[in-house]
Amino acid sequence: MAYVPLAGTVGNAKTYWDNLNPGDTINARMGQPAGLGFRPRNPSDSMQLQFYIPTTGYQNISIKFEVQKSSTGNGAPALLYDYSVDSGVTWKNTGLSLTLDSTQGAVIATVVQWKGMSTVSINNDVLAYNNSRLVFRIRFSGPTNIGTSGNVRFDNITFEGDTFIVVPPGPPFYNLSQITHTNAVSGNPDSLNVRATISGTVYGFNQRSSGVEFLLRDNTGGITVFHSSKNFGYTVAEGDSLWLIGTVATSRGLEEFIPDTIVKSGSGKTLKAPTTLTQLTEANENDLVKMNNLMFYTTPSGSVWPVSANILCHTQGLTDTVIINVLATSALAGTPLPTAALFNATGMLQQFSTSSSAPFAFNGYQILPRNNADILSGLAPPDAIISLSATANLTSLSFSWTKPSTYVDANMTTLVFIKQGSVITTGNPNKNATAYTANADFTASGTSYQNDALAKCVMNSDNNSIMVTGLNQANTYYALVYVVRNNDSAYSAASTANKTTTNNNPAPVTGLSVSGVTPTSAKISWTKPAIYDNAAHSTLVFVKADNAITSGTPSNAVSSYTANTVYGSGTAYQNDAGAFCVFNSDTNSVTITNLIQGKTYNVMIWVVRDADSKYATASTIGSGSPLPPPPLVKLIHYWHFNNLPSALSGPVVANTFKNWGTAADYSSLDTAKAKIYYRTFNGTSNAYMTFFDNVGGDTVNSRMNTAAGNAFRARNPSDSMQLYFYIPTSHYKNIKISYACEKSSYHAGQFQQNYDYSIDAGTTWKTSGLNITFDSIFGLTPDTITSIYTPIYISFPNDTMAYNNPNLIFRIKFSGNKYNGLGQPSGASGNNRFDNFAVEGDTTTVPPLPVFTAISEIINVNSFILYPNPANDEITISSQTEGHKTVTIYNITGQVLYESAFSGMETSVNINHLNNAIYFIRVVETKDGKYTVLKLVKN
């Protein structure tokens, strides 16, 4: 997809594109959620969206996308569609189902929100199918709403089609190789009389004065297009791209295609290089070919090429007879004959068999030249070498190649020239190979190349490789290779390559970082340079407390430094006695110890070449500190269950007990408020046979040196029950929950525990802030924890509202299916057991959230201003500081009605959806957790 100016648009048009947040899900594919949209910015009336969409293998193309305008009054109100089948050379809209999106344009002229899907189909143009060069275009138009104001947005743009089988409405499409295979007995095409659709590039000229006859080729083969009387309105021009519908035919062994439709789809296409042959055969029929070193069998009379179908030539060694057919419609007819005894001929290879009907003899092959450029006098130059490649070393380069099959050691020579720093000027060489003295040492006196004095001859022989020495490190050298025929100093085409020698001069490291690991240790990391050689280089790292390291000019050998990761124990740096070596190796990081909290440690890194103690051109420096003291993590609530009563059976007792709750065995806040309840789902009968009791416990996750005693057993059927953990976190943050758990057996009990929580005393529930939302370890490995308590860890990394909150409730619900056909984990069978349930966190001095059962106090530290108040439709919250903040609106019962975040000093909130009442607004500064609670009156 490209967003480019229309033709003629001035180059300084202020136009660009960016993303749009949010996007939408209309026309989304592959499960993509709503994310970003695409926004081409203005002035879009001078721009165009081009989608390069190859449809190779597909037909019935459908384009779909979602669209919106930036506002009701801005953005182009109409979208114009067209397409190109030739990579943008020409444009048309005749095959489209829709050319002007006036319906969508009318809608988006008045509505800003994302609208339904726009669909455009290409269903009336076979040339758009199976087309590797298809381009679809959108332009923006309208009587108003153009220029620099407003824009149109797009999302979920798709291009779809059917797998290509037939190009409607014509016959099947074939590559030319599929219809030009010749029967080895009859000489006829195997596809004789087959109707087909084909495409390709025109070679040569119209070989007829009426009708058409020309060579058509694609990348798989060729065929002669022939019609005795019709040209279908087409004038033959070499390089044209055509689509044709017609029938496969033959004429005296020549494979032909008789068209009834010719469509031109492009022009100026690049032709293939002619295939060089030593003999004309069926394998190259309908190809552009070349034969070298021909001579006339009988020289034509006169001085110009006659119009004849029977000019006989033969190869230089008299090994074969060749027919050159000069047609009256060719540009060669009437031009001068070659004056040299030998010449080269290029042209289309056709057949005119001596057999007038099948089976056709495989003879009568002839070359049809196009113009006098297809006839070159003299011996053909030698063929060039093949596959020139180079391998780099520090001060040498190795070049290798393959000699052509026509290379003859006795009368040919290979010359290799090398130049440092820039491409060799080739010119037109003609010196005999004996004029050059070669030396593979570039610093020695190899002869300079005749057209570039800075290029030296490094090889003059028949070898197929050379190692050039005496080069400089990290320099680029250019090679020029020729094959030269000794007797006439004819040069082949130039073969070139370039290669840069390697470099082991030390270079500095990059990306130095120092990060604390513990309060007394830190990790130093860096990125080695690309040219770093472990076998030749070493990295030295020095560390100094408080002050920067004095660099100086280092020269000491790498071996003189003994590194020690215990700070202060390694060898001192030669230019600063207070800096100690902590690393002398080849990796890219080191962790050092023996540091002091609060100190800054400065780092200097050198890369050194081992052989001669050459240091990099510069050191890399940085600084960092160990970690601050860890936060004080405290136990907030703890249930060890050792004092839990024995079994409570019977529905009346059980249902009464489940409403009492089980108070915490320890709480730093209030054991009366920290409780566990085991309750039925809403709507479940109170007669439900569910209760909990004690069971043998363990020491897994034990706190306060509590011994193994009782555990809590949530009795079945637990599939209709839920565990509530009332865990106020006032004055605590970074909350973590942990407990030990086991199943009664892998035949029964719920395999999966599902987690959610409430920050408003159970009014609403969510999972978005949890590190995990379920734990299926029981279902995954039931055989390993049948009677073994397993620890489970849960935290709230994504929701600070769970911190410092007197209203926090954590909930576990149960679910599961059969495990490998063993048992049924539902109903009254089996149970899950819990022990050593702990809630922990860091202390905080920030006042806690209000208790939502009775909000009676407004906290206002004058950090924020709320206005207007009372308010009707919208309120503004203004802060005295920058930074990220969260806003939450509660009703007087503590229910969360609105949550959002903003950055900066001010935000506006729409309160239209709120009833007339009193509300409380809590604004939290994310950086330090400080907050304000404001009272709002809606009227």
C-alpha cells in the first residue's frame, strides 16, 4: 500500500499518513481485535492510495474495507476507484462493480463513527485475474471538504478471490510451455486444436503484409501467432504485452496460435537475451537465438540483403548448414551485407519442414533476423567467465570463477585486474594479453590496466582462481576479469566483483548499561562491535566508586590484568589506581559484588587486540548503582486453619456455618474483617448439601513457624459453590496471595480453580489486574499431587486499585472435566483442600480508599480542583502537576461507575449517563500513589 501524490502535484505538498486509535473490528480477519486504523492525512485531494495486489492464481477479486470521516464537516465526501493491470502504466474502471462510492460518501458526510463495510468487485475484466501486476487505486473527491482540513480513515482492508481455474469468459489460461510440447513422432503440438487463453511479450515484427505473424513469448516458452487476413486492430510492435484467445495450430512443423481476440495490455517490456546456439533444433523453435561465426555457403549477389527464404550459410568449421530467412517486412531487407568473412546472426528460430503434412520431419529450421543490428561482422568475442565470487581475509582476497565451456587454454588467456577504493574504468580494451605482467602481490609491480592506471594486473594465465595479497585491512577492492583470445586480442564481456577485507583493529563496545541486581551487586552489560574476534581480541572492564575513571592512553598488555568480580580485588587500571579490573574475557556482561548501597559506580570498557596490546580508538564509559534496600514486605492476613472445628455435616448446620465465615488466624489489620466464606451461587437452594470442615494440613507456605495441623476442606458439590476471601489491604501495596492446595484424589474434586476479585466490596467483579485467572495444575498433573500440597501464587500487577483498599475481596470458583476418563470432578464426589493461606504486601503511607459501606469523609489535599460543581453534563478535573493519573467515580454505596486514565494537568469527564445524586471521585497520581477524594453533586 502506497500513499503518493497525483501526477503534477508539487513536491512540497504537506501530506503524510499515520495510525488512528482506536480502530474497529468490522471486516476483521484472522481473529484480529480492534486496534489501530490507517489515516491518510491531508491535503488528500492531491493524493492517491495505491494497493499493489498481485492476484496470481486467483480470480473474481473482491476489495472490502471499513471507512469513517474525521468529522461531519471535514474529509473528502466521495471515494473514486480505478485499477491498473500493468503496474500503473495505464488506469481504467470498466471492470469495477463500483467506481464512485457515492452511497458511502453520502453516509460519511454526516456520520463520524465507523461505518459498515465498503465492497468493490472486479468482475468484468479477465485481465485483472491471475495478474502479478494488478494495482487498485482510491482517490478522494468532493465539491467541498478537501485541501488541508479533515481526513478519511480506513481499517481492515482485504483483497479476496477464488482459486484461479478459468479466466472467464474465454477458454482456459495456459502458460506457453503447456501448449507447445511437440509430439516426437508426428511433429505436431500435443495441444493441436486446443482452445486457449495465453499472454506474453511480442518479439520481432509483423512477418506478413496482411494479417499477422509474429513471435510471442512468456517466461516459459514461445509460439508464433498467425492469422492470414485479420490483424484485430492491432499493429505489431516489439515489446508489447498481449492477451490472446484462440486455437493451437501447426504449419510445416512450426507451432502456431490462431487468434480470434488480441488485447494489448502494455508496451516497452524488456526482451530476453538471445540463446546462443551451435546447431538449430526443435528444442529452440520459437525462441530468440544467436549463432556465431557464420559464413555464406553461397554469397548473395549484390551488396545488400535480398528478400529470400533460402539464404544458405554454414558454421566456421563447416559442421552445419544454416538457413537465414530475410523477410520483406523486416528492417534487415535491403541493408548492406556483412563485409567480413565471418558474422554473427540473431533472430527468431522457426521451422519450415520438408514434410508438407504430418508426420513432419524435424528439419527446415531457419533464423529470421529483425534488423541490421542482428547481423554482426567478425568473430564473436570469447565467452566471459561464470560465477565470479570472492572471499575476504585481513590482508588478502581470494577470487574464483568458472571458465566457460568454450574456453580453450591453447589460444585464450584470463586477465585479472584489482583496484582499491573505486570501480575500475573498463573502456574498450584491445591490448594483447602478452602486454601484461601479473603479480598477485598488490604492492608489487603488476602492469596497470590500459584504461585505468590504478588497476593492477594480478593474474595472466588459464587458472580459475587467484589469491591477491598485500592488501589493507577494512578496504574495498574491485576486480575486473576478461577472457582474451590470443590471436586477435578479442576481449570477452567484463566480469566484475568487489569485496572488503576484514578488520581486526579493535573497535569500542556500544550499548553500555549498569543495572542493580541486589543492594550490594550490579550487572554491567554491553554489545560487542560487529568486527569483534574472540580469538584476537579481549574486553577489559574497570570499575571505580564515586568518581569518573581517568582514561589516559592505555598500553598495558591484556595479560597484565587479573579480573575479579568482587569489587576492589582485581588489578588496578594503569592510569587510575582507584579503578579495578572486574572483567577480562570475550562475553558481553559481568555481575560484580561487594558494592555499597547509595554509591555510584563508574565503568570504563576497553577492547584490546591481544597480539600487540592495541587498544580501541576510544573507551566506552557509563555508571550505575546497586539496588536500593528491598521494600519491607509484611504479612497482612494469615489462615493456618489449625483451630478449624471438626466436620460440620447436615444441611442446616452447614448452611448456617457457611454464613459465619472463618476469621483469619492472624491479621495486622482486623481479624474480624479478614474472613473466608464458602457460599452457594445466587439462585442455588439453601438446602444444597455443602459444608466445609478440617482435614490434615501441611507446612507448605507456612508462616510464623506454624506447624502442620489442620487444613480447610471445601466439601462437594463445589461446582455450585464459591470461596470468598475478605482481605482488606489498607496501608499496603504490591499485594500477593499464596496458599497450599491439594485434591482428595485425581478421580474427583474440581480440576480447575478460577480467580477474580472485587475492589468495591463485591458490587462488581473483574480479572484484568491478576497475573493469572485460573490454575489448572490439578488437571494437568493430577497423579503427582493426589496427596501432596502444592503452592499457588497470585498477584495484582495490573491494578493498583487493589492496593490500599479496605474493600478488596478475592474469589475462587471451581470447574473441571474428566481427566483421561478418570472420575467425574463435579457433584458430591471428591473435594479440594487449602492450607496456609497468606496475604502479603509492602507498607504505604498513603491513606486507604474509603470504606464503601459508609462514606462519611472527603479527603482533599488541594492537589486537584473539580468544576463546575454541581454539574449537569461535563466536569473538568484540574491538577497542579504533570504525570499519569487515574480517575474513578463511585456512588454512595461504593459501586464503581466510571474509570479512566489521563496524562497531563487536566481532563474532562462526561457525566450525562449519571443520575442526579451525590458521587465521590477518587484521583490517584500513578507515580507515587497519592490521591484525592472529591465530592460531586449531579443535578
